[in-house]
Amino acid sequence: MSDLNAKKILCIGGSTLNPDTLKYLREALIKTKFLEEWAIIFVNHLYFKTQIVEICKEKIRDDFEGLDIVFVYEKSKCPYTVEKGKIYIIPDSMSNLNQWIDVKFRCQEGIPILDVCPYDADIDNQTFGIHWLTTLDAAGKQRNYQPCIDKMMIEVAKYKLSKIAGIVLCGLDGDGAYGLQEIARCGGKIAVQDPTECFHPKKKDTTSSMPNTCLLTTPNCRQISLESVGSISKWLIDLLAN
């Protein structure tokens, strides 16, 4: 097994992010040299959506300028070996680039890989069951669970890597809540973006629902600011140390 194969993976889930979130995250990753030891799998509901043309490869590359980005959606390039030092961008399964795909994480002979498969809603229904149902978030609003982020976090947690961690950023509905629970159950560190700082020019403060729902299901989940390089850096340093 190559020394580059990731033994430590941070799963990030997000959707309708604050405008500068990724800029601060990028600076913190560089400052802490986090990627020298870890790989990141980043699932975002809005990446590659056909109706949101501005969230394309070029914008994502700009957001993470200077970092090693891998876009995971092409079947012809499978399997994608997950290596430390890289950020793997996973689009939502639902109708991205006019495709319906499902990115799966697994370990093959101890090597962590990502596969691109045809999307199968029946499998998600069998896997998540009640997770598809509407529930109430911490603000008392109805939120749907969409298993895109949940699914990836649960798959990563299943393989008992050396270290795992998860964080859920701003977004609508409740995806990521069950994924964080599973990462914590398997001994990983978990966090959410401070819901009080979630604000989008078009969606206003409704984008706090993803972190709020995580806090409803896992009340002791750590809250960190994604509007401060220092706050993000402190959390990343804690992951490096523990």
C-alpha cells in the first residue's frame, strides 16, 4: 500500500454556503498544513447543478487556489484512490451535469477508493429509511433529510480508518445529521458551523437549518466559526493533535 493512501479522512458537507466560507477554509488548511496528513472528501449539494452554472470547476478551483483538487464524477477515471494531500469534490447525486450518479466510498485491500456508480433511489430508501422522512429541526421548522452527505459520511465511518472527522456547514434541510452521528459513534471528531453566522444573500438565515438539525440530533456537537481563519485553524490543529 502506498504511503500516499489516506489513513485520515475529514468529511465536509455543505450546500448554500456563506460567500467567503471556502476562502477562510483554504487559508486555514494552508496555515495548519493539515493536508500533509489528511485527505478531505467534500460533498456539496450545489456543485455541478445544471441550474446553478456559476458553481463549476473554475469557481471551485478559484475557491481552493493552490490546493490539490480532484473532481469525482467521471466513470472512466474510476476508481479514484483517496490520497492524503488532496480534496475530493463530490457532487450531489441529484441531476448534476444531466447525470444521475452515486459516488461510493469503500476500501479495497486496505486502499481507500471512490467509485462513480449509477444512482439508485431504491438503494438509498433501503439504506436510510426514516432518514428520508420530514422531521423538525432545532428551530421547530420541518426539514427533509437528503442522504447525499449522510451517505458519504456513513460509508467512510464504516471502514475504521486511523482517524476520521466530519463537519457540516450551512445549507437547507437536514443532510449530514445522521452522518455526523455515525462518525462520532466510530470515535471521530465532529463539528458544525455556528448556525448564528449562516447567512446567504438570497436565502437569508434559512441556511442555518443543516447545522441546526445536526445540533438537534447530536446536542454536544462542537460549534465553530467558519468566518474566522483562527477558529477553523484551531479545530484543524485539534484534529492533527488527537
